[in-house]
Amino acid sequence: MKLDILRRKIAVAVLMLGPLAALAPVAPTPAAAAGNPIVTENQQPGSDAWLIGPQQGDDGTGQIKGYASATSVLQNQSLTLYVTVNPVQTYTIDVYRIGWYNGAGSRLRLHDGPLQGTQQSPCPVDATTGLIACGWSPSYTLTIPSDWTTGIYMALLTNAAGYQNYIIFVVRDGRPAAFRYQQSVSTYEAYNNYPNDGATGKSLYSFNSYGATTVSKETRAVKVSFDRPYSSNGSGQFFWWEADYVRWLERNGYDVTYSTDVDTHENGTALLSSKAFLAVGHDEYWSKEMFDAAQAAQAAGVNFGFFGADIASWQVRFEPSADGVADRVMVCYKDASIDPVQDATTTVHFRSAPVNRPEQLLRGVQFTSDINFATGVPYVVTNSSNWVYAGTGLNDGDSIPGIVGYEMDRVESEFPAPLSTSFTVLSQSPYTDVNGLADYSNSVIYRAPSGAWIFAAGTIAWGSALDTWNSNVTDTRVQQITANILNAFINGAPIVHHLTVTAPSTATAGQAATVTVTAENDHNNLVPGYNGTVHFSTSDTSTGVILPADATLTNGQGSFPVTLIKAGAQTLTVSDAANSLSTTVNLGVIAAPASKYAMSASAGTATAGTSFSVTLTALDPYGNTDTNYASRVHFTSTDPSPGVALPPDSTLTNGRGTFSVTLDKAGAQTVTATDSANSSISGRASLTILAAAAANLGLGPVPASVRTTQAFSVTVTLTDRFGNVANGYTGTVHFTSTDPLATLPANYKFTAGDAGRHTFSITLVTVTTPLTSQTFTVTDTANPSLNATSPPIAVTLV
């Protein structure tokens, strides 16, 4: 990012060396996905023949060089290659897909040739902008087969003399994979100074640009074109900053779809199709459209992994080529005063005026300074308790050698921080920069309000710790960190978001039911490291409820017995107050098998001979209605009267039934229900039977003879039709006699206190002869049919 000429010259010199590191495999981390195209692809036979041999074509002589018509191509679409050879000779094309392939690193997908080559014309230089666009004639066109798995492809060009060079491109599949990988082609092009001949080549940097001064007032260009080869071996910066990451990503089976900066620029909404977006290594040059798309994706919940540094530093614009092909020219004046466009797309640092859009808003960190190329300093751990470090064994202050370099980011407090619900600095790694000043690098992870996680490594060289392709600093701890982050992008971070409580839909009263409690993240995945204490409560306040004691979970989950008592809809709540977690589930409690009956009469009294109802409920030991009770019920009563009417043996409906009963005998009575198969299950209803309306009038005792003028007593009793004393009778009775001289009671109205029986005094006077007698008659004045006449009475003088 800083225009340190010496450093950049070293960078170019090293870049020209090409890939030299060994292909030793590293210890795999757990695969993030299976059954996806990346897994299937890497099971195919691999090849290491993609490596350029000792005769690398150079830019000055141009033994063989080439470029593609696009930085990426969709399956089933065509891609044109433009190739030059010097001198004219035949050449071959071998197209390899870069991946793991059991350590071989590639798979051969196409071989063609020998093909007749041509020496293309020199590439013109625009005197004002420094733009070099070759405009060569097409050499070879291929239609990408549908079975070419998305990925980064290298077309290895080999001329008849054995010189080789690459054309690099991406094959897209348009698939909504879990991860979307963005190849940093805009940055490749920014540093590309083809032809690197020491005389005419230009990039966006003066340190490796030659020839005349441009509008920049330096040798650097302000516009660069994709219509030219990449300098050196033709691979851009892929082998330096991305190859290790790609090999590790594919070795571990992550489901990824590949794209480039240009694709993001042209179709930023595609970022929304993946769970996570990956920008790796050195992805320094972004357009406004890219920045907009990234922010929109973060706001929509897409996770971002910035496994590099100095990402989205410079703003660029894209323009069409001279022949009208969109986005083949990249513009970056790097100075607002000379940029003819003065608006939100002015090509300066994103953080600078007039754009004023610090990349820290997107990444949480931003570029600060650098060290010498091809060197690295230790990564120093902070906040080691964070889930990012799970399984690494790292503690605060521990260091990982060599992975911080050569450009670094840190949190810059003078610029606004991104909106976040949590923000954690994961490392603070001190170093002395190229200017001798003390500085430090930060890696961070934060969570956007949308729930998206954003990780920024703070170092370009993060990938070097993942594989041995390009370095000797491979570290299993960095592999684990990377796996933790990517797995969190897919499955959610191992931070407990909620407790999932799994209970049976129904439980039997008084019987223990097993309830499972699982600590889960916001993607509903288990969090094994949860160490909180859970507490149980319930809506059932019955005596006999048994809940587990406060407990911890084992590896994020546990099973517990819960005994509830009251039938019906109940709730069970599992909570962890310390971590503000609480989950309530519904639990239907059904009655245990019935052990008794509850029985009641429709009223406390009933009238003899009149039906009344009894309600019977089958109850379990806890007083719940056994709605599944199916036995037959037998009824008896304490009334021996022949007219008693009891229900026949019957079943209950949903554990309950109402039945009609008729009793005749007045007084306290009991109706009993008994399970016909289990006599221990029974219940009874007690009530008082009241006499019916008076139906008979009785007299007594009546003497057979009395003395004249001597009073005697007689009791009048009213009874109902069942012989019960009509104790509720309140009628009026009238007395008559065959003795005209008799002294009879006056009309008498019975009171409630009489309870259906009253004693009266009668005096007969007229003496009878042996052939005559006297009688008296008692009659209800309102109901003459209710009457009684005494037996004959002899009236004597003595």
C-alpha cells in the first residue's frame, strides 16, 4: 500500500521466482461439509504436471505469454485465450484445476495441441493514462464443460521450445454454496506491469513502472487492462497469497463456489446466496459497487472472512475496453486532484476525502503499515477464551511464529468502528515497520447487528500457516482457528443462544418423564462447551411434583427426570439466569390409571319416588380424571324398597358419567358405585330422601270403647304413597262424627313442626247399644279424597 520502492522491487523479484515450496501435506482439520462438488472433485486423480518447469517464459523475450477474455467464466459458456509465441512455433495448452487432490495440487481437465502459434503485436501504451491493452487476435476458444467444477484454473502454455507460462481464470457455477471465494484479480492487475521489460511496462505503482511519465506525474499508470498477460509466470499474485488457503479449503471439504472481484463488482447480489464470503490474502483494490455489495450482504446476515490484510484499501472504477467489453479496464488515479470524476467513485483510498468511507467500517480493522517483503513476525494472542481459539491450547500472550506480514492491519481509533453487537480483538502483534517505527497488527472478530460474523486476520500471510505450498510456517493452531471460524460461519458460533428443551408430548401424572436439555447456538447447533447451570420450574404447583435439582450439562446436553401431578396443559421452564437463558415448553399431563371414584348427587335431597342424578368420575391417585377409564360400573344403594331404580352396569365417557337414580325410602340414603372388575375402586354419594306428597291419612290409636263424655286422644298421620310420613304436610283437616253430641276438634292446619303427625282430643256422648256404635272421620278440607274414618267405637255409661 505504501509506495516503498525497495520493498516493491523485492516483491517483484520474488514473484518472478514462481512457486518453489514443497507439497508436503498438513494435518487435516475436521471437514466442514461432505457430499458437495468440492469433495467429489478432490477425490479425482490429481496431477503435479501443472508446475512450470525451469524454462519460464519472460516478458522481455515473450517466448510464450497469454491472457483470457474474462477473469471468470460460467460453466457452459465460452472463454477465449490470446497467446503469443516468440519466435513463431507450435504450442500446447493444458488446463488444470487447482485444489488438493491428495497433495498433487491440481487435476488436468484439458490437453490440446500442438497448436500453431503466432507472434502477436506489441501492446500499445496510452501516453496520458499509461494504459496498456494488447488487443491481440484470438488464439483459442473453449466452451467450459458442465462438469468442470467451480474453481481456480491454470491454462499452462508450453511452446515447442519448452518455455511455459500460465493464463489464470475462474470457473463459476452460479451455485448457492456455503462459501463464496473471491479471487483478488483486481489487485493482481494493480501490480501487473506487463510487459516487465524494464522499458515499457506499467502498473498502478511507480516502483515497477517504466517509460514515460503519465498524468500521474510519475511513471505509473492510472488505468490498467485485463487485456494483457500477467507479468512473470502469468499467475498474478495467486501463488503468493491464495494458493495455500485454497489447497487447505479444498482438502477439508468446504463447500465453496469461486468468483473474482470483477464478478462481485458486476453482480454484488450474488453474495447473498452464500452463508459466508471469503477474501483472502491481498485484495487491496475494490470498486464502490463491491464495497456496497459487501455492506449489503453483511446487513443481510452474510458472514465475512477477511483472511488477509490491506483489503478494500483503494477505490477503483471499471471501464469497458476499446472494443466495448465491459469492465476490462480498471481505473485508479490515487489522487483526487487528477481524477476527472469527483463523486463517491473518486479513486482514492476509501478512507480519504472525498470518499470518506474507511474500510474499518467493513472489516473492523484497516491497513496501517508493513514490513519487508517475504518476512514475518509472531502473531500474539489476546482474549484466548474466545470461541475462535477453541481447541488450540493457546493462552493470552502466546505467539505463533512468522504469520504476521508483510502488510498488516489494526484497529485505528481515529476512524469509526463498525456497528456491532460484540467486538473482540483476538491478537496484538508488535513489529517495527519498514520506516523503523513501532506498530502492531490486530486480528478481530465482531458481530454485526444482522447477526453476521466478520473476521479480519490483520495479516496478508494468514494462508501461509494453512499449507506448506508457499511457506514453512504451517501451524495446526492456525488451521484450527480457521476451521473454528469457517464452521461458525456455517453452523453458527459456539455461543449459547438458547436452551432447547425436548420433552414428551404427554406424560403420566406421578410418573417420571425424561426431558432433554441442549445448549444451542443461533443456528440451532449444539454448543459442547456450555458450562452454565440450569434451573427447572413448572406451572404445576401440586404436591408431589418432582423437579431436578440445579444442574450443569455434559458437553452441552443432559437428560433429566421430571414428575408432574396435575393433568392437563402444563409448562416446564429451564433457565440459566446468569446467562439470560430461559426456555419454556408445553407438556401435556395425562391421568394415571383410576384408583377411586368421585361420586356426587345432583342435590343433597331428593323426593321419594322421583328420579335424581348422580355424577361419577374415575380418579387417579392424584385426583385427576382418568379419561381413558374403560371398566364397567355397578351400582347399589342402602334403600331396600322394591321400587328403587338403579342404573344398569355402565361404562363412563372420558372418565365421567351421569346416571339417573330413584329411591323410595325417606331418610339418609347412600348410592354406591363399584368397578365391576376391581372392587377396590368405588365411590358413594349420600343424600336425604324426602317423603313425597301426602297420599294417605292414618288414625291411631283408636279405642274400641269409651265412656260417655270422657275425652280420648287420637293421632292423625299423613303418609306418602311409599309409606313415608309426609312430614312436609301443611293441609287443614276437618273432623265429623256419627255422634251428634260429640265434642270434636276444630279445623286444624298442620304446621311444619307437626312433621305430618298431630294428636287430637275427641269426646263422644251418645251411648250406644249393643247393636250400635259411633265413628269419627278426618278429612283434608282441600282434598276430600284424603280422609280416614275410625273403626266403630262403643260408648258406655260406665
